[in-house]
Amino acid sequence: MARITFIGAAGVVTGSKHLVETDSGARLLLDCGMYQGFKELTDRNWTPPPVDPKTLNAVLLSHAHLDHCGYLPALVQQGFSGSVYTTAATADIATLVLEDSAGLQEQEAQRAQRHPERGIPARALYTSADVAQVNQRFSHVAYGEERSDVAGCRFRLSDAGHILGSAIMELWFDRAKLTFTGDVGRYDDPLLNDPSAIAESDVILCESTYGDRVHPPTKPLDDLAAVIGAAMQRGGCLVIPAFAIARTQELLYDIGELQRSNRMPSDVKIYVDSPMASAANAIMERYGSIMRFDPKIRFGPGDTSIGAANVTEIETSQDSIRLNSIASNAIIISASGMATGGRVLHHLRNRLPRKQDTVCFVGFESPGTLSASLVNGAKNVKIMGVRIDVAATVTHIDGFSAHADRNELLRWFGGFTDKPRVFMVHGDPDQAASLALAVSQRYGMPAQAAVQGQTITLP
């Protein structure tokens, strides 16, 4: 009988990894993500998974966020030689994400060697060479296509609506069916399609990041208009730490909507200071056929910024540094969204002490990250080993989250016509337990939070 073992993202939000062993003896991972957040979590990245990568036949990848794909280069480094099955868009985006991750790790290792007193690991978990090995292992799977590449398992990917290329996975074994949500997206997202409905399954692994919360009733477009207006009235600049993938593109789309409706000053300059975000813009423009609309059709064949105007893409570090001299009337969008690395750290170190400037976070802030500290009101933070006083206005828009909230997850469960066993993953204990109880009460499905190291047998 097929079995599932929860290796990561069980009892925590990050580090998504689930081992599946098929009836025929094949072994595969659902996702292969890195841990993020508190040091006690990120330290887990340095402990090899409790399965020999050499014995794995495949990885099925739901999407290209680092906490779902970020451990792939380490897996290959440790001997994994199978294929990584995912959508073409996810493969393209994962290449960007992993190359960026490797580069940041290499920089951090070099910095640690210069400053051993900071306690940062003096070597990278993996390198760009390891990422190149991963890129050779991607095998593209179209939405709706059924594949039988793994012995004892047939699988299909359907649109999850979370980020471009994200997928809900259905796996059929000899006597049972498993559904893995990856991360479930929002309904009525302006750019992406709704999460695909699934009718039947024996077991479901469902994310529960927002399992105990609902997104605010206000529209993020309206919240963004208010933040931009207030920031410009203060006479300074607005810094938006944003994930290069999905979040930056949605921000650009909404800024374009505000520009076209005259709901923001027309002379505000937009700077996208993230080469990865610029590359992600180009990928989204290429994959219009799997979006809610094709940007090249709606905004014209020359569109490169998802409909936004007055946008400058910053490529070099020298041009990024020059943004420090801009005193007002500008929006700087820079990665990463949780301020865990990247160019945004330099902008925060420069802008946080300025009373006239504004910093706006636009999504879920994982506990233990710099973004969470700032959103929670910290007046003094440590950035790249240096203590920084916070004088700027720090604000937060929650509605931009790409995760379905409690009500939307319950809506998705309403598509099932049977009563599968449900295990909540990718959520903190309270979130997972709350959603499990709600699913049990509303639909009569036996639901519980997954436990790290737990193995379950499919019927």
C-alpha cells in the first residue's frame, strides 16, 4: 500500500516536503522546500532529510516559492538524480528563485568569513553550480495532463491559482487517490484563475497558512491607494518590500489600475529594484495563456510591467545605490517580501531612520523575520549586523496575500463529493488545528493537523 511521511511543513509554515512511497516501491517527494523564519527553523536546512536522496525517483513540485522548491539544489548535491515534474512556468520561475537563493547564500558566506562574530554560517548550503544541475532535471507537465512516469503512480496537475504555474496535485495509486494542494490561491484574483475544484479523493494534504484567519473585507487596491496617498503627503518615498514572484506583478497591475483611474499622483515614479522581479515580469508576459487574461493583449504587445506606467527597472547594484539620493515622490518595490535578504535590506537600512519615508509590507509576515518585527512595531532592528532606529512610518496591507484564507479554503473543500481523510500541512499548530476542526464540522471529513515524522498509509 502507498504511504506518506511528513518530513517538512508539518506543524510549521515552511520547509514543504512530503515523502510518498508507491505500491510498486517507488519513492518521490511532494515539494522540496527550505525552512524560513526563526533560526531554529532555518537551522533545519543544514540537516539532511530523513530519506536518502539517492533513493528518490522523482520530485513533484507544486510551485516556485522558496519554501516549496528551495531545497532542490541541496537534494541534487546529496545525490538525487531523478526528474522534477512541474509546469513549464514553475520551472522557469524556480530557476530564477534558486539562482537568487544560491547567490544570496554565497554572499552571506563571504560576509560571514569577513565577520565571524555575527554567527552566520561561513559556507553556502548550495551554489549556483548545484542550481544548474536542478535545471537539467525539470520535466514539464501541462495542466490537465495525466502522467505515469513514476512506478505505481499516475498524477495530474491542476491550476492552484496561487502564483503563476502553481499546481494542485492529484496522485492515483493502485487502490487509493491522494490530493496535495501545494498552496491554494485566492478566488477572483485579478491576474490568476480560481483554484481548481477537485471532486474526489481518499486523502488530502491541505495547506493551512491562513487556516484561522480571514483576509480583511477591504480591497487591497483601495488600501494601496490610501498608503500611496499618505506616503506622498509625508513628502518622502514609499518602500514596498515585495516578493519578486507574483507579489511584484500584482502590485504593478494595481498601480496601473490606480494610474488609469487617476487615484494616485500621475508624476510618482515607480522603481522595481529587483532583477529577479523584472525577469518574473517577462515570464508572466510569456504565459498569458494560463492567466485570467493575457497582458500582451490587454495592454499591448510592448507591455513589460503588467499595465503600469512610469516604471523603471533597476538592474545594477550601482543604480540601486543611486536610489538612496531620491528624497520624495517615488515608490521603490524591492525583494524580498519578508525582508530576509536582497536589495530591500539596503533600502530599509537607508530609509527606516527617515521620518518622512514610509515602508509598507504587503503579505504574510512569517514569525522571526525582520518584516514581522517591523510590522509588530519594533523601534530598533538589526539589518546586516547593524542596529537601525526606526523613524519611518511602517504599515501593512494584508489583502495582497496570495494564500486562500479560512473561508476560501472551506469554499475549496466544498467541491468534494466524498469525505476524504484530511491532513493539514504548511501551517502553524493553531492555524492547522482551527482549519481541521472547521472542515470536520462543516463537511464531516475526518481532519487533523499533520505531525512531522508521521507516516500514514493510504487505503
